[in-house]
Amino acid sequence: MKDLIYPIKIIAEVNVENSSALKIKSYPQIGLSEPNLCTIKKGGYIIVDFGMEYVGGIRLLSRHGSQKVRIRTGESVMEACSELGENGSCNDHSLRDITVMVPDYSDNSYFKTGFRFARVDNLSDQDFTLKSLILVSDEADLEQVGSFECDDPVINKIFSTAVRTLKLNAQNGVLYDGIKRDRLVWVGDLHPEVLAYTCLFDDYSYVVNSLEYSIESTPLPQWMNNGFPSYSMWFLLIFCDYVFHSNDQTFFEKHKDYVYKTAIQVSNLVDDEGKLNLGFVFLDWPSTTFPDKGINGVVALCVKSLTAVCDMLCGYDCTGIRCKINLLKAYYDKPCDYKQGAALRIYASLNQSADVITLGGAKGFSTFMSYYLLDAVAKEYGAEKSNELLKEYYGKMLDLGATTFFEDFDIEWARNADRIDKVTDPDKIDVHGSKGDFCYKGYRHSLCHGWASGPIQYLIKRVAGINAEDFGCKKISVKPDLGGLKYVKVKFPTPYGVVKVECDKDGLKKAELPKGVELVK
């Protein structure tokens, strides 16, 4: 769905006349006589704000062109002003910094990337005139069916921002990892996206296409994403979760043999003592610096995914797989002192306390693991504590001007940091250019990453307490834990229609169920 978005604000301008013309929503057609033009003089530039993060490109309608023009986009103002190579600034995976010749009487479009801000520099000796500087949005034409509303405006804002983050990453018929840079189907990153997606949409094509593509591009005995055993574990879990929610028997029958063989291959990584032997231990980026901690999370993922497969593939002999699951549990019986690993251990019902997760509040959280972290805390301490952590962690990104959620975020980065929607003050920290880690340092850091949508399923599945109890959501349970909220109103999509639920601090108050869906205790 391509929408035309006009600038809502001029961030900065140098040697520019009539910049306000660019904010006018004029008819997008260049003509021989244009009475209201913005002029960028020699050496001049303009920086505009489109108000929110979008996925798409820039469209220039120029009257007097034949000029050499540089166009830059940015997820932050400072990225839009950066030089390539400066603090990680790059054109990796998608162009966002180009120099072009713009003709007279022209209407041309550039880029397909993720951004909120654009900067245009006139590099020629003559004046450059623009009728319009438009963002052409290329958002997926998906109807949002699921929703969450409560009495806390910050939590409502976190939910809606997570929804926007996920929806922007629904591209090319699949679920991307990020719209500026990692526009790939990373199976290891897909699980939180799929959980969120099935809470919002009843068009499952983006999930199916993502899995179909991953299977097609990974003939056995290869591991998913070119060599990640842990990502094949994520694949198994995604497959089982999707089939359980949708009861898509056509998809299940088509791929059940592949799933079984993958599960056998994964179980063969477990030796007779119960040790998981991986050539490359990868849970998330932070754990790569201490794989002895990361292995705990991968073990939990292995247990969770293999158990899901055994429970689903009733017609297959899973005796050997279940034996390996038991060996894993016995060998790795000690709790983990790494937050993300601890969260996954609790998710897999292994021996683990959430104490390590709550230590220091949201410090050490990651956007990728946010759902598992929040759910683990709520499971042990109740949703009031995890709601506090949700607001502490995601609320900090909102305070910095985020309209989508980041690839990663550490609350320590917010200390003395300036907002991303302005030129950084000299006594403040440019949080985009100076923070980040591993492969996402500085401006290379994606500020719209699909895996950051964890608040969606946390709020619907844990706080509102809506969960499927049978294939295809034929049976639904509602066990709310509002965690100090006064009320929640939720819509939850199922293959049979939309479940509508209202709860307050005393529990479920109202439930509307489509035909074919039963409410169970």
C-alpha cells in the first residue's frame, strides 16, 4: 500500500528559500508553471521530518533541475547528516545515501529503505527548485485484527509502537528482520515476530511464506541460515506454534517429514551423557562474548523445540528424541545467571528462578528476548513487576523519540542521551551514532527491527491472559493478570473469527466468541 507522506517539520535549512512549500500536500504532478517552489541555493541543504518511521523511498518533483543533488535518509536526524563510514554509517543492504543528477521538470523516486528523516544537498552551482519532497510509503496491505487497550497510556503507546514495528517489517510477502539493513528472513529472529503476528493478523501468508522460503533454501542436512543449529531449533518451534494456532493441515502435511528429520538431526547433537555439542553457540549477540552462558539458553531452546515436535508429530516414533530431551534436562540441571538464558529456561519449564532477570531492573534486557524476559518475570512474580520492566525498558526508547523499536537497546545508553528527532546538543550523547554493539554499531544500528515486537504477545497472552488450548484456537482460555492495571480490552484473531475480551482487576468481565470457539477454564 503506497501512501504519499509529506514532511511535517523542517529540522534545519541552510541557503534555502520558501521551505514551507514542501509541507503543502499539493497534487503530485510537476507542471510548466509552478507558483510555489522551495529553492535550495548553491551549497544549501534542507533536513525534513516525516513524523514517523516508514519503509519506502523518496520522490522528488523538481522544476529547475539538471543539478547534482545528494539525498540522504536516516532513522535519526544525525544519521541523515552522516558521512558514509562515519560512526557506522553505511549503504549496507539498502541504499540510503546517493548522489544523482536531477533533470528539469522531473518526477523521480529513489531508495527502498527504512527512515523518518531526509536531507537534500544542492551540490551544483545553480539554484535547485523543488515542488515536493515526498516519502513514498510501501507498507504491507495487512488489516490489523488484534488489539490491546488499557488505562495506562504509556503501555498503550508501547503496544501501538510495537505493532508499527512489526507491520513495517512485513515486506515482500515475508517477515523481514529490519527494513533498513537486515532485510532477510532470519529464522532465529522470526519466533517473536510470528508470536506477535498471530496476535494481530488473520492473514497468515507472511508466516507461511517465511517458513516455505526457509525450508526451500535449507535442504537437509544443512542448518537454517547457512549454518546455525540453534536457528533450526527456532524453526521447529515456529512451525509447531504456527500449526497449533492456525491448524493449517495443508502446510503441516506438506512439511511434517522435513520437520521430523530436522528434529532427529537436532537431537543427534546431544551425546549419550546429555551434552549439547554445537560447533557454534549462538543465542543472541551479547552471549557470543561468553558462550558458556549462552549455551544455557540454547539448551532451553533445544528442549522446548524438540518437546513441541514430539507433542505434535503423533504418528512418528519420537522415542529417541524424548530420550535426548531427558538427557539434556539432567545434564543441564543448574540454573543460569544470564538474563536471556534464564528467561528461555523458564520458557522451557526448566529449573530456573527469575531472580537473575529482575536484578538491576531492565538493565541487560534485549529487544530480541523481550517477550521471554517479561513472560518469565510475570510467571514467577506476577505481571505488576513485569509491567514495570516493560515501561522502564521500552519507555526509554519512546523518551528518546522512537516511533518504532530498535534492533537492540540498553537502558544505560539513555544516560545523557539526546532525542533521535533533533540535531544532538553539544553536551548530549548522540545515542544512534555512538551506541550499539557487535555488528550493529553506530548508524548501522537498525531502529526498526521486527524481533522487538515482544510487548504485543506479552500484553495479550500474559496480561490479558488469552491463550489457545487446542489446535486452531478451537478452545480459548482467558486468565488475566493485569498487574496493577484497571482494565484491558483485547481483540484476538483466530481462524474462526475475532475473540473480544474485557477484563478488570477482578478478572474476566466480558467475552465475545465467534462460532467454533469455546471458552475453557
